[in-house]
Amino acid sequence: MPDINEETVVESVLDDFGRLRVTEAYPYRFLYFGEDTEQSCCYLPDPAWLEYDYTRAMLLGLFWVRVKPKVTLLGLGGGSMANCLLQHFAPRQVTAVELRPAVVELAVQWLGLSADPRLQVVRGCADEYLQTQAASCDLLLVDLYMEGGLSRLQLEGDFFRACLRALRPQGVLVINQWQQRDNGEPFAAAMLREVLGPAVLRTEVEEGNILLFVPASGSLELDHAAMQQWADDLEARLGYSLRPFIRSLQPL
């Protein structure tokens, strides 16, 4: 998180799931779930900027997918990830699935969510959405959190089986999972290994998140030299390096 001295509340709404707040400490705006759960950060001069390390690490999934991918985001948040994909990675389409309509409205009004015609926003439950989306995307990013923390869906095997079914051949699933502080493993590690199989790669970030990368089939080639060159080519556009996350990639 950036060094912020004082935040002012610019919007506060109540929906069926609780309080949502948008605060500002220029040049940043933040989306909070409840009073204390900082969910998203928008850098106002560039809404495609990714402030959090875990969101930057999720971009590694793009190394393994085809040119002009179809991307699905489960969890919109403030929209920075959608903006980043649209601005820097030339996707054919980005579909963002968001449970809370108020989150979408705040992202549009206050957090710079792109009006790019390649962006489709679906309001609804991620689990229900996946039931009709077999072989629908090349890259699926899972980042489902509520005020209390990790969504229950990210602890359920059937949910991740549905995620795998949503991938096209050669597709990649990327999961943002919390790390257990007592042993350094992701939450639901045993279930994840059982459902996702032996080909999962992981990387960690200082914020305490573990990012998992899962192929639709086969394995993900762990070519550090090629990945570092890819990251270097991106750095001038992104404004930050993905090399630290590549260095820590390892099997789950």
C-alpha cells in the first residue's frame, strides 16, 4: 500500500452485503469493504496501474496464453486489473463477473473503470456464471474476497473444477489465495492439490498472498530466461518489473 497520510471519504453506500466506501488521498482512491478491508487501489493519473504486488504477480498467467486471449475475471473490485489487461495486453475480450452491483457502480463513478467495448461486466455470482461457461476463456483470474476475507468459493473443490472446465485448451487458471501464517501454505492446500493436480506453479508476494498458476492440461513450461525477457519487454509499458515474481515461481 502507498504511504498515505490522510484519506477522505468520497462515497459510502450500503448494499445487501454491507458497507462499501471509496476514499481518496490523492493521487490514490481506495475501495473498502466495510470499515477496514481495503479491497482496491486506483492510481488516478493512470487507472490501468496495478498498485498491489499480488495483482502484478497475477499477470504472469499471460506468459502462457495465446495472443489476443479471451480473459475472464472473477471479482471486479475497483477495475484496475481489467484496465491493465485492456491497455497493455490486447485481449480479444475481458469479462468481469461481480457479485455486487454497487461495486460496479463505484468502479465506474470513482475508480476509472474503462468504457472499452471489449469489456463486458456481468453482475452475478461467479459460481453460477461458471455453470454455463465451459471452454469459454483462455485466461481465468480468480480473486474473490468479501469484507471478512477469502470467499467461501475459494475453499470449495467443486468451484475450482468448474474453473478448470471454463478454460479452453492451452488455457491458464490464476488464483489469488491467502497464505496461512502458521505454515506458509495457501488456504485449502490439500484440496487445491487434489483438484488442480501436480502441474500447479506458485509464487508469493510480501502482502501474504500466494498466486497459483494452473494449466488446463499438461504442464506450464517454467523457462525463467524466456519469462524474464518477456517481463523486461513489458516493463517500459507497465512501469514496474515482474521479475521478482518470476524468480520465486516453483511447484505447489
